[in-house]
Amino acid sequence: MALIVQKFGGTSVGTTERIQGVADKVKGFREQGHDVVVVVSAMSGETNRLVELARSMQSQPTPREMDVLLSTGEQVTIALLSMALNERGCPATSYTGGQVAIVTDSAHTKARIKRIDTERIVRDLALGRVVVVAGFQGRDEQDNITTLGRGGSDTTAVALAAALKADECQIYTDVDGVYTTDPRVVEGARRLDKITFEEMLEMASLGSRVLQIRAVEFAGKYNVNLRVLHTFQDGPGTLITLDEGIAMESPVVSGIAFNRDEAKLTIKGVPDIPGVASRILGPVSRANIEVDMIVQNTAADKTTDFTFTVHRNDYDRAKVVVEQIVAELEAREYHGDMKIAKVSIVGVGMRSHAGVATRMFEALAAEGINIQIISTSEIKVSVIIAEKYLELAVRALHSAFELDREPTEDNGV
Amino acid sequence: MALIVQKFGGTSVGTTERIQGVADKVKGFREQGHDVVVVVSAMSGETNRLVELARSMQSQPTPREMDVLLSTGEQVTIALLSMALNERGCPATSYTGGQVAIVTDSAHTKARIKRIDTERIVRDLALGRVVVVAGFQGRDEQDNITTLGRGGSDTTAVALAAALKADECQIYTDVDGVYTTDPRVVEGARRLDKITFEEMLEMASLGSRVLQIRAVEFAGKYNVNLRVLHTFQDGPGTLITLDEGIAMESPVVSGIAFNRDEAKLTIKGVPDIPGVASRILGPVSRANIEVDMIVQNTAADKTTDFTFTVHRNDYDRAKVVVEQIVAELEAREYHGDMKIAKVSIVGVGMRSHAGVATRMFEALAAEGINIQIISTSEIKVSVIIAEKYLELAVRALHSAFELDREPTEDNGV
């Protein structure tokens, strides 16, 4: 007997048959005696259809009206799922985000949740009803419809779980959990039973896109037990939870993340004087270019080298900005490279273990892979390498940290 | 400088191109200095699509969830039209029925409007904005989404016009006005410039379906000037308004209505005693069969004949009920006929003119058309004739009352 919030994304509710399947699944949980709140997205394809309609009306659709339009997608799904549940003798009531009410700020198309009134939901649950809530949407204080932007349905589910103090928030997807790394790259990649919020954040932002970062942050902040599961396959999935009790028995490194979306830019011979970093990054950020890694090494003489990475889509624009910076700072030159990849080892375990980075560098050296840039945080070490070595590096690290083995013992350094 | 409520139905907003066309039209009114509130339906086809989705989920879709589902149809249209208006530099804001708020009772799928809060609309109009409102929908006191049922968008428009004390409520359709009779039957059928609410009610309920009866009733009750116009053709349309100043100059008869949806049932030799009518119609109404005309003539001896008409779809069921009644009342026999048609002359003018019915009967007699049943009200005379004479009768009456001529003089009896 628990209170569970379940979230089904667009693919899970992509056809009427799939909605029926979700209804069967939800009914199963009810029959086990659990209270269930279901959060659903728009049927897959629907949001794109609506966006195209909008674009045919207005070159830059008014954000407020875009929210009125897009929010219909989830509204259709909540009604259909509630009908399917009622048909199964499983009483259900649907609510739009505004009806719940999920109250947000007024930043249309990317609103932030301010508070959630759970009164109606609590009352329905007490009556033995399943509550079906439209993900991705809310209303502002003036009763305008808002949407939460990308990954908003995950955020809705986690926020509801937090507000309802649910025992678990289950995110159903097309994967059966979070893996030590991408199974398409490493054959021995293994599903993790548990992972911490922080590890998940590093894994997600580094390319293992299972959950939206924002939802994980939210879950971490409010300590919501988050579980990633496969919609149409049974299995325990991966539980994303607090650090407690995991680090002790867990391996040093939980997973290997990577991406090849980035490009690097290095400015050489930058005067080693205070304020130089902001004089470089200021113009870049003013050009609306997001920067990921930033590395500056100790100056050897009176100049230093400054490197940062940007998304490959922004590479050409970034080069134009950098050319100007080089001239203004009277730096020596700059050098750019698109053919790079970032590989990271992630794990809360490494906090308390020395030598994790060393083992990483050794593993890469053993394969003859040159490391161009190194950057570290509390629970990860990232390196930039030539793109062509990416798969080789990921496999070497997966093996070096024994991630293909079940973590029955501490296999740290 | 007037306040106009304009309603565009599903066909008028059936494609993105048509929504653009409506936006152009609305912009034109704004540029003339009018304040405009636009009420729109779902894009044609959308409601049927949603109903099919619902039926694939639940054999008898839960009404509350049906409303959640169907209301998305208009919500899509209001967003798209607002975008199209904004694109044209004509600031617009959309509201769902619930947001306005149009507050209804809780009779899902056939809710009745209880009150309308016009505060947001008035404020937006004062700011020079066009207000786009979703037709057909509202919310109940508990903030559940409701829909108004068939023809609900017309009702929304009229109710808004009443609440806002608008100068005119314009209903855009695929006809350019209300005609003296069906132009497909009578070549000389003529568009009426004006017609009274009562006449329109009689015309509408008798088959000239241009406007939903409910909206006309509403308009009459709150004295809203209602105008029927063609969406994509310019023209004055037909103004539906109060009796005042019309009857004086108008012809006796405004139009000829007809339908062939009915069947008649006659019970012969019914004992002429008090309470017999209810003993006949009670069982019929308990069988959920709607009765239109009811005629009983003075008894010749101690028995009388009792005739009523029902919709043809209910004819077979009605016969079964009538058979029992005949047995119970020990009536002589019953006789039924599906091949009938009802033809009516409608006009407020006939109130003050004698001999209108006579002229009608003479015109029919001149064509050798036998009258089976006669029924009259304040502003109409209806006859039942054999179906095969329908077109002939309508043409004869149209001509007899000179409806093909412009009403420049009193062409009454």
C-alpha cells in the first residue's frame, strides 16, 4: 500500500492501443492496493503537429497562445486514459495542469512551478479513484495556461510526487533503466539497480538521456525516490535516490558518459592578467552561445592558454567571436577543433577514493589515446579526446572500472 | 464604433487557410474602429476525430471526460486564430470557456450557462485587443470542464453578446442569410433582410436549419441583435431581431418552412372522455419518443380520432406503443403513415391579419393537394400533406404569399 506517481511519455501513449496498455498497467497497481496518480504526455507526434499548425499561422508564435495550443495535447491523453480506466471498472478522474492546480510563473513555454494545490487529488485518492494529470502544463496566477518546456512531463510527475509526499515517482520510458554506459557502444553495459541524484545528473547531462535534468534536480531537491522503468517490459528499472547507503557498497565509478556534440576553441598566448577570463567569455555569452567546459592552465610565462567547448551547432558563430577576442586581447592565435569527444567517469564513490583519475588516465594511455583536456568535479572526471577514439575509450574505461560486473563487493581502487 | 461578437463555425475555420481568412476579416472590422469578440468552433472534422478516439477507449465514454476531450477542439482554434491576428499586427488574446469564465451547471456534454464573468474580456477590449473565445464550452462551479452540447458555439456567442451588451452578434455560416424558403425547392426563394426571433424559431424548428434554436431563444430572451452572414461572401445577411417596427411593414408571411422527417399515427374511435389524451401520450413519452404535432378533433359521436406525429426514426417503436393503447382504450383501430410532409407558413404579420390560413388552404386546393392535418399557432399555420406533394405545395405557397417579391408594400391579404 503505497502512493505512487507514474509518468508515461508520448511514446508510451502514442496510440489508442498503447493507452489501453497503460490503463491495464495502472489497473494492476490499483489491484495491488496502491494509490496511483498518473501523469501523461501528449500522444507522440501530436506536439509536432500542433507546432506546425502554429508556424503556419505566425512566423514567431506568441508564447502565450503557443501554450494554449500545446496544452491540448496532454488534455486529449488524460481524457482518453481516464475513459480507458473507467471502462476497466477502475474509477478515474482527469485534471489539466491548471485544474490541479499546478501554479507556475508566467514565463510562457518555459514556466517554472511555484506551488501545487493537491486538495482535489488527495480527495479523489481517498475516494479510491485514480487521478490522471496532464504533464508539461500549469497555469499562472492570472489563470493563463502555461507550459513547462522541454521534459516538462517528467518535472510535473516529480513535483506532484514531492507535493503529495509519494513513496515513489515512476518514470516509464522505452529503456529498462539507467546503464553503466551506452549499450550500443559497450556490449557489457549493465543496468544499474540504484544511482544517486548527483550521478544521474552527471550521466544525463553528459549524454545518457533517459530523464530530463530538471526533473532529476527537482527530485534531488525534494528527495523524491525516482524510478526509471520500461513501459512495456516488466523489470525493477533503476532507482534514483539519495546518496545514503549507496556509496558504502557501491563501486567507485557508476557509469561512463560521453558525447560528441561539442567543439573546442583554444586561445593561445592570452595575457595572464586578472579579468581576462570574463573578457573572453563575456562576448561569447552575449552572442547567446552556451559554453560547457572551461579550462585554463597555470601560466608558463606571462601568457596562458584558454580553452572552452561549445555545442557544435554554435562552432562557426563562436569562431567569429573568438577572432575578435584574439585581436582585442592581442593574444597569439586561436585554434579550433570539431572532431572531439568528451568522455566522463561518474560516481559518488570517487569522493572518498584516491587515484580514480589516475586509473582513468592509465586506461586511456594503455590504448594510446591522447588526452587533450581534463576537467573534474566532485563526482566526475571528464576528458576531451579525438573523436575517433570515442568508442575505444568508453570500452576501455568500462572494463577498467569493472562496470560489467555486478557490484557485490567494493571494486574500487 | 460598435461592440460586435462574431461567431465562426467549424467549416469557417476548417483549414489553416480559412483561419487566415477569418483573421483578415476580423482585422477589417478592427480597422473600422469596432471592438470585436470572436467565438470559434473546433476545426471541422476535429470533433468527429475526438469522438472516435473516445469510443475506442470506452463503449459509453464518461461524460465528464468527454468534455475534457472535446473542449480541446475549440482550444486549438482559439490559439491559432489569435496567432494569425497577432501576425497581422492585430493584438489578440484567447480564452477557453473556463477562463472567461463561462460558468455552467454540471450537466456534462449538455451544460447550461449560469453566468458569464466578462471582466477579462472588458479589460482586453479596453486595451484595444481582439478577444478570441472558445465556443461550446465552459466550466462548472467546481472548475470541471463542461460543454454545451449541440450548437453550443452559437449559444456561447449569443450569451457573450448578452453579457457584454454587444451591439450585434454575427453568426457566420455557409449561407448568406435566412431565406423565405429552401432555394433548392423554390427558385424564387429570397433572402430576408430582417426576421423576428419568433419567426426564426418557427423557421428553424421546421427545417430551415441555419441557427441552433437554443441560440435564437437565448437571443430573443436577452434581446440580442443576431445577424446571419456568409463567411466568405460579403453581404448584409439577415438580421434577427425584436418584433418592433417589423410587423408594420412586413408581409403577413415571412417564409415557408417544411420537413419530411415525420410520420403520423391516428387512433380512431377513441372514447371521448376526460383524460384520454394523457392516457395516449403518457406511454409514448415514457418510451422516450418525442411527439411534434398533436391533433384531436371534436367528437362526432361518443368517440373521437386522435392523431400525433413523431420522428420517422421513432415510427416503428411508436406503432408498438400505439397497438397497446388501442387495446387498453378499446379504441376502434389505428392507422399510421410515414409518407407525409409538414409544410408551414410562418410570420408575425398573420397575428393581425385574418384570412391567412384561408389563403393557404385555397392555394393548396388549387393544386389539388389534400390537407390531412391542420395545426396553428400565433405566428404559423402547419399542414400535413402527402409527401409527394411537398415541393409543389411549397412553391404554390411561396407564390401565393408573393415571397419572391421585395416587401416594399404590405402585400398581405
